[in-house]
Amino acid sequence: MSRLEERYRLLLRLLPADYRREWEDDMVAAFLESMDTGDAETSAYVADYGRPQLSEVASVIALAARLRLGGTDAPPRSYAWGEAVRLATLMATLAHAVMVTAGVAITTWLSGNIAWLPAPPPDWMPVAAGNLWRTAWDLADYAWLPAYVALVLGHRRVAQALALLAILPPALTNAVRQAAGEVPPSASPWVMLLLDGVLVLAMAAFHDDAAPVPRRRWLRALPIGILLVPVPLFAVQATSQVLRLLDWPGLSCVLVSVATVIHLAGRRPYRPARALPWSLALTLLATTILALRLVTMVDYGHQAQHATLLTIAAAEAAVLLAVGAPLAAMTIRALRRLPAAPTEPPREGIGP
Amino acid sequence: MREPTFLILTVLAGGPRHGYGIVRDVAALSEQRVTLRPGTLYTALDRLTAEGLVEPDREETVDGRRRRYYRLTTAGHHALTTEAARMHQLVNAAETRLRALRPRTT
């Protein structure tokens, strides 16, 4: 076996084992033939030093996502993973969209453009942006809102492009500011950037084989989310200083914990197949947010109130672990019980 | 029917082909406009086999590598005929309208 063939077979390990048993040899033969130049010397060189092309790697990754995160016709386990990743992606993107939409409203109010609301306290006034470019740069974060709408409406690639637009400018700004010493070095923005990058990749689960997202339900979730999360937070913030100790990982811990408790309380034991994607989605979110919470605690070392902040963060992590661990155990048991062979699970669209 | 599927079925209508043979013939048929990546090709072959439009034909070993050939089934032939007729009707409609437009634009 040549080095090139080894590299192709290594790449194909991304695909599920049963799929590889059926197609691997055939795919490797097609790959190798496509690299055959007809010239013995060049072919020998390529066999030793050639590597799969980027487009080939991308096509195999896309195929792996389609097979492992299955759509409506996939085997039950692949379908459950697919639905779970799609639900988790929708929930995470919804959280971004809700917070930036509320941010637009608050910025408009602070700018004095909502005449019928009382004027904000003087110390809440926004810092004037330096110029138009800086303002536009800061507004890039708002692209999460159209990204969410695009995802719900079935325009996955548009959603991915918009999400990248929301992610990259703040990441660049942060890199420049940390390099220039304007802000102390911290892990949090980079960990959140990594998670947002994973979120963009996870949008690949909305492939053509997946059932369309129930538009009405998920679009309705946007105003409901705004009413349930940022509006009460803003009201509390207006009257108390306590929320200044709640950061984004902390808020995420609270939201996922509440969602998990509601899910566990409302679970119907006689409909396990319907509950499993939600259980798995919340388990994925809980695991991710727990890791985010633990990693971002490192940054509290530089802050004045670090003892209080660490105590609060530890409590947030403990609550999430307490509700997430039983859910994870139940989810793993349910996944193991799923038959490997294709059957007929309920194939409804994902909905909140 | 999507274009890659249509092109794969059209290639197989010319006789059995192996994986890379399909890639090469699709590129030639589309005048290099469509390049099938292996991920796309095997997704399509897997689906077309499951739908009964394509089936394995034979296997050969060339230069130590196994080649599996695929051929069109009767159902595949029927699906391609239906799609070709649909496209032919659309092409006819477009040409008729363009012919009607031509005197006015000159």
C-alpha cells in the first residue's frame, strides 16, 4: 500500500464503519485513479508524497457529516445524533440572536432614539464610536440575527456566512487589543470564538437529507426568548448591581440548567424516541457550557472581586453538573438501546 | 432530479462505468463544467443504489486495484427517460419563445 493510499484510507476513517465496509475500497480506487498522471516517474512520486486535495477532504467531511448526523431516512442512531446537533445548533444560534436583538433595542434606547421611554441614566450613555468604520465593525455582531433567520428558513450556507461575519471582526479586534496591551490577556474570548467556530461547522448538519426546520415555531421562539431572558435581565440590571457579576458563560449555565430541568420535568416516558434528540441536544449544550464555565474561571484571577466571582462561577458549574449528569446518563442509556439497523422512528421536523 | 444525478445516470446510459470512469465522463459530458468530488459521487451512488436506479455490474482488478462497475437498472432507465423528456419539453418551450422574440429585437 502506498503512502498516498494510506493517507486516503486515514481520511476515510471519518466515515461510519458500516459505510466504509461497503464503499471504502471503491472510493480509494477512484481517488488513486484521479491522481494517476500516466507518467511512471510522476506517479511514483505522487504515490509517496501526494496528499488528498483540499476539495476531496471537504467532500469527505461533508459526506461524514451527512452520514453521522443523519436526516429523515438515516438509521435511528445517526438520526438521533443529527436531530440533536441540529437542535443544539438552533438553540445556540437563537441565544446569540436573542441577545443581539435585545442589544439593538438597548443601544437605540441609550442613544435617545426611543422618545416614549424614560431617558437612561447619564452614566449608562454609550461611549461614542470613533468613526463610521469602527461603528460598522462593532455592529458586525448583530449578524447573528439574520444568521438565525437564514438557518430557520433553510439557507444554511447564508447562515454560515453571516455567522462568520458576526464572529471574525470581534475576534480580530480582540487579538489587536490584546497584542497592543489595551486589555489584559484572557482566555475567555478565544474559547468563545472556538465554540462559535464549532457552531458554524455544526450548521453543516442542516443538509439536504434533514427535515426542514418548523419555521413558525422557531421564529416565534425569537420574541419569546427576548421577553424571557434579556428583558427581565435588563429590568433587574436597572435596579440592582447584582447582575454585573453574571457573565455570558454564567448566563449560559443558568439557561441550560433551566432548560434541562424543564425537559426532565416534562419528559414523557412512553415517548422516548421523541424525547431523545432533545435530551441529547441538552446534554451536548450542558457539556459544552460546563467546559466553557470552567475554562473561563481562569480569567477571574486578574479581577478585583475574584473570590466572589469564583464562588458564583463554581455554583453555576455545580448546578449545571447536578442537572446535566442525570440527563447525560439517561441519554447514553437511551442511545445504546437504539437499534443499529434502520427502523421507522417518528420523523417529524425539529421543534421547540 | 439534480444535475449531478442526471449526469451520472446519463453516463451510465452509455454502458457500465467504475467510480473514476463516471467522474471522468461527467466532466467530459459537461465540458469540464461539473467535477464530481468523491464525496458527492458516492453519496449519489449510495442513494441511487438504494432507490434501485443503479446496480453493481461487475468487478475487475486493474494494476492491483479493484474496480467496481455500475450499470443503469430498468427503473434507472425509466427515471432518466422521464427526466430527459421533461427537460426536452422545457428546452422546446424556451426555444419557441426565443424564436418569437427574435423579430422584435432585430
